[in-house]
Amino acid sequence: MKCLVTGGAGYVGSHVVISLLDAGHDVVVLDNLSTGHLSAIPEGARFWNIDLADITATRNAIASENWDVVLHFAALSSVGDSMRTPFHYLRYNAMNSLNVIESCVDCNVRRFVFSSTAALFGEEIKSTKASESTVINPSSPYGDSKFFIEKTLSWADRIYGMRSACLRYFNAAGADPQGRIGEDHRPENHLIPLTIDVALGRNKLLKIFGSDYDTRDGTCVRDYVHVTDLADAHIRVIDKLDESSVSYNLGNGIGFTNLDVVKSVERVSGRKVSWEWADRRRGDPAVLIADASRMHQETGWLPHGGIEEPLVDAPGS
């Protein structure tokens, strides 16, 4: 296939690119490198430095070749940052995605895969796992921006017939087991790499945000899914788009508290992690655990279980 990947220089996007290349597909990465890195683009992929805010450049790029599928990852993605600068997040994610979606419709792209998020769900799933039928009620502008894009894609299908797959990630973790690419957020705000940094002495202290959630140890509970499993899911859903648009939740179905993560890193590394309590971050639900049974039943997708494999594969571990 001929595949265009927006945001392919980022963490999840670059892992999808390498999986597409491994499968023998022709891949072009479209990225402005505002949060991605040139070094993350795998060998064999073509790279076009284009800002999605530039509607003319975006449309010209999409019109330049006949794409079998467009995979859209490019976005701002921090819940905490979106609470501090909500209008920036809403405008950036929504408008840039509209530019891509409208250009795809204009250029007769028939299949579109969207990097969505578990941040669509709020406190409603505290006592259960989130399935595709769980009520959507984002607790942050970041989550709401992704929900807007999902609704836009629904209209693109209903009116123009462009089919889309909305893949709602829970917490991506780990890296390519062969070490070809890794994870590089600047600044880093993800729990696993921050915990590993303290274990390896690159940072002195880890902050745990919130000690009074209604969970077994008072800290947030999250579902961690290996990034290579996410990459596999993207490839599996492309053929589904020959039938209809789809939405899937992607996770392991296992919840780990923040303190579980600290203990797991200590166990895998054999080193002590120094940490301290910090105030809750606004927009963080207490619990986010996936029910990914629909994805398994309809595509055969089955993620790695547990958390230790992503820790072993994490960059620098």
C-alpha cells in the first residue's frame, strides 16, 4: 500500500511507520517536527516537512499521490498542558485535523486511520472497564479535541463516504524490541520513562500526582499497552475499512496504579526509585482501563499482558 502518516516522527507514529515498512508498504511521513524528531523516522520512509496548519501545503501533499490510506497521529497530547492552555489545544488539534480530513475528502482518499485516546472517557468508568459503548465525557480539553475529530470523521463518512478507524489508546508504553526507535518526549511527562529516569540516576526524584483517589492505594489507575501492539492494531484495521468505519478501544484490560509502576520499575531495574507526593493534576480521571474485546473478536488483535515487557523494552532501560 501507499501510506501517508501525519505525525510519523512522534512516538506512536514512528512505531507504526516501522511496522508498515516491515510489512513492505510504501510510507511517507508528514511532520513539522514541532514535537517529533527527525531521528525517529525509520530508514526507508520518505519525509515531507509540512505544517498541517498550512491548508494549501497540506492539500498539495495529499493531492500529490494516490494514497491507499492516511494515518493521522499529529496532535498535541498532554492532558495537563491542555488544562493550562485549553484554547490552544482545542484550536490546534481541531483545525489541523480538519485541514487533513477535508483535504483527504477533496482528494478522494477512501481510508483514514485516526490516533484517538482513552481521554474521551471520564469518571463514569471508575468501577468498570471502558468499552466502545461507554459514555463519552472528556475531562480535559485534550480529550474533547479528540472527540471533535472523531465526530468530524463520522460526518466525513456519512456525507462523503470516507471510512475511518478511530483507535482509542489507553497508555502507550515500551519501544521497538529491536532498538531501532524509542521514546523521546521533550519535556517528558509520561510516568514510565520518568520513573526509569530516576531509577537510572538521570533524575533525582519522581513526583506522584495525587494520593487521595478512590483506588486501592490512592493513586491513579491506568492500562498500559505496548507500543508495538498499537502499531499492529493500526495495520489490522486498514482492511476493516473496506467494510465500514470502526472505533476500537486499545488496551490490555489490566489496571496498574502509579505506585504499581514504581514497584515494577524497581523490580525490573533492581534499583530504588525516590519519589514524593504532589498535588493532583486537573483533568486526570481516577481510573482508565480498556475493554478491548471488540478489537480482539473482530481482528484477532491480542496485546502483550502485564507491564514488565514494556518496561524491559523502554528506551534507556
